[in-house]
Amino acid sequence: MVPIRKIIHIDMDAFFASIEQRDNPALRGRPIAVGYDGPRGVVATASYEARKYGVRSALPAARAKRLCPQLIFIPARMDVYKSVSRQIREIFLSYTPLVEPLSIDEAFLDVSHLPCATQAAKEIKAKIFQATGLTASAGVSVNKMLAKIASDYRKPDGLFVITPKQVERFVAKLPVEKFFGIGNVTAQKMHRLHLYTGADLRQKTEAELVHWFGKAGSSYFGYARGIDLRPVEPNRVHLSVGAENTFPADSADPAFLTRELQACARKAWLRAQRIHFCGRTVTLKLKYANFKQITRSHTFAHALASEAQFLSAGKNLLQKADLNTQKVRLIGLTLSNPPAPACAGGQLWFDF
């Protein structure tokens, strides 16, 4: 029997940028990006005015300014963002102890004990606005996957509910790109297999999906039926943060692999910053054209302090890999091995 839960996913709207616009009225209604606009700068968060031009998180600053010449860069104020995040978390905890933060600006809440999850979501959104002057979007459904999808449906300041009776029809129409864990490369592979929606996925057996997509295929089999058994984990401890990319075509070109490694480093480092994670071990992952997979790691005496250090360690590991006889189809970079205690002071390094 699949458990029926009441799960809320709360996602703050353009969190860093919205705080800057709240605190500086001159920035309201203008395209802004929180980050550093130097040669190695990246966008941490963009306001909705900037997003209309294609400016997104993790975008290099130079490209962001080309897309939106009037873009205003604002230095990050992490102490302020963390203080607001703590205010919001206290509101969550007034409704349920089962709060699983995904990052500084989003979380899952299990409110199965309450009579109406939708009413709770409305109240939480109102209390967040009253306490902080900021808007949040909420998704409500029977599990984490659907609640997270729902929270993105009517941003900003949205509320979207997927009831138990609506799950089957909603998932059937859902594009595969919207499912949890399905990125662009996996979606492209699904399209080549003529899989475009949840209904298409539902026509395949679990064995077929595992054959095509590895162990993730079992998750896709469940997701296509609206099933996600993951509980809300209030004490979840992050042991590693990483990013990886599968190439459209296998390659052994060092310059290409270095560029892809840099993209992975940027994604992973931003994720680590968002969840206050720091680590001492850098691990490079390579999957060759013959599907053989290797990992190479290096452990430092102290937690890494910058994206540049993280990337440099990855490049050193890549130089030692065998690229002479094998082409590569996937590259990944992971940060792990947090100090003990795991960054107990909540230190968050921004490389701005």
C-alpha cells in the first residue's frame, strides 16, 4: 500500500534578489543579479525582471551582461540571507517538526497530521510575507516529487495543488523533462526512444527502463505512476555535493573535457553554497565510451575555500586520467568529506 501523505514544498521567489530589492527601493522593478561581475563571476540569483532576458543562476557574468546590458550586479550579503532563512524556518516549524531544507530558500514539509494541507500552505505563505516582505511559491501534493513540481507551476507567489484524485491524469500529461532527476541529456535520450510524457513512460516495464537508464529507471517507473516513497527527512545530513554531465558524443579532447569539468565545478560549487556544505575531498568521475567507470580523488587537510581551488583540484585529477586510449562519455566532479563537525559554524564561502 503506497502511503498517502500531505507534503508541502515551499520555494522562495528569487530569494537573494528579492531581499536586495526589498532593502533597496531603487532596485525594485529593475533587472538585478546577485553575484560578482568580474571575469570569473557568476550569477547566484537573478530577479524576475532579469530572467525575462534569459539571465539565470550559474550563468557567467559576462554572458549575463550580454543578454541584459542594463543588468545591475549586487554583491551577496550572506549574513542577511541566512538571517531571513532562519525566520522562514521558524514559521515552518510552527506547523510541523518534519521540515527538510533543500537549500537556504526551499524546503519540504510533511503536514499529514493537519486537516488541510492547502490551508496550511496559504497560511505559511501569508506569514512569510508578513514577517519578511517576501513572496514564496508553494506546491501541495501526496509526495515530494509532485509537491516540488507543483511549487514551480505558478511562480512567483503561486500556490498549486495536486490532489490524490488528480495524480494519475496530471502525471500522464507531464513532460518527461519535469520529472525529478531527468535532465536535458536524459530527456533527449527519452525522446529518441519516443518517450515524451508520463503516459509514454507508463507503457514501459521497469526492466526496460532499468536497461535504458540504469538504476534510475526504477525511480522513473514509479514517478510515471505518481509514486515517490521518499519521506521528509528533517535531520538529513549532506555527505557530498556534485554535478556531472553526459556528452551528446564521446570525446577525448582535453580542451573540451576541461570546459565540461569547469561547468560541473560551477554547478557543484553553487549547490554546496546553497546548502552550507563544505568538504575536504574532491572526486573526479569519468565514464568511458565502453561504459567503464573510474573515480580519482584527492583529500586536502582543510575544507576547500573557493570554486577556483575546487576546479584546480579537478583539473589535476583529469590530467592523470587515461585519455589516450579511451574516449569519455560522462564527466563529474564531487565535493565530499566534510570536516567534523560539518562546518558547525555555518560558514558559507561565496567566491564573489
